[in-house]
Amino acid sequence: MAVNLRKGQKVSLTKGNPSLKKIMVGLGWQANDFSGADFDLDASAFLCGASGKCPRETDFVFYGNLEHPSGAVKHMGDDLTGSSDGEQNDDEQIMIDLTQLPNNIQKIAFTVTIYEADERMQNFGQVTNAFIRIVDEVSGKELIRYDLGEDFSIETAIVVGELYKMNNEWRFNAIGSGFNGGLKALCDHYGIDAE
């Protein structure tokens, strides 16, 4: 049974499961329909070094760069509309092979942003049922799940959670932190030139 996390909780993924090699990170959400325009939410992964920043531009995996050069992180594609049928399915998925991650990568931050949020006058106050879950890709077993609360109002970007390495273990931290400024703000935060 999956461990359900609350904001700020941390849990080890590999301590009790040392054979864990490949995981699927699923992110999902539902958009309320009061703006008129379609919501296009985008999941991204920032692969960070010990400094908390991405060492290279290619350490940012998103709809414009679907695979890390190492092959360790693969974005499975952009869902342009998100769930609107009431289902709690993954809208976007990121596959990770823990054995292939470069040694200099100490953390992977999983984020969700709203595409053209300012132009469409959209924010995360109009999004509900957002979640992240981690699944053992080999067994199909859901290991952890974090359902974000409804406490976002004007933010256009969210750091949902982080996978990080500590004492040779991969751990997960449920972050749930909002940002204004969309994808550019996140890129600035993680040391990526968004231009």
C-alpha cells in the first residue's frame, strides 16, 4: 500500500526497497472551467547538483527536452488539457532509472507550471486535485502519493516534490511550494537560462 504524505514529509524510497531501480513519477490535476480558455499544465524535472542548481542546461527535462542525455530521465510527453473527466489519472509521467543517473545529480525537483498563465489569466487557485505519485516501474506498485492541498491562489508554478540522495539512499520530500512567474521563475531558481 502506498504511503500518503503530507506537505513537508520525507520518506526513504530505497531503504526498505534496496532493489528499486526504475520508477515512474506520475503527476495529475484537474482544472476548474471558469476562465474559458483551456488549461495547459506542464510537468518538468530539474536535475540538480549539490548546489541545488542544474549543472547544465540539459539537466532540465520538460516538454521541450523530453530526455536527459544520460537516458536516466524521460518525460513521456505533454498533455495539453489535463483531466477534466473527474478521474484521478496521471496527466503527465516522468520515467527515472536510478541506476543511470549521473553521480553529480543529487536531487530531482518535480514541478508543474501553467503554460501562458498570464495571457490566459490562469493560476493554481483554479486547479484542484493536484497530486504526485511514485510507482515502482517493475512491479507496478504505487510507493508514495502526495495530494496537494487547495492552498494556492495566485501562483503559476509549483514545486510539487523532490527526489534526493542522502547517505546513498534515494528519498522523497513532499514540497508543495508555489511560485509566481511561471516556468521562468522556476528556471531562475534552479539556475537555468530560460531565454
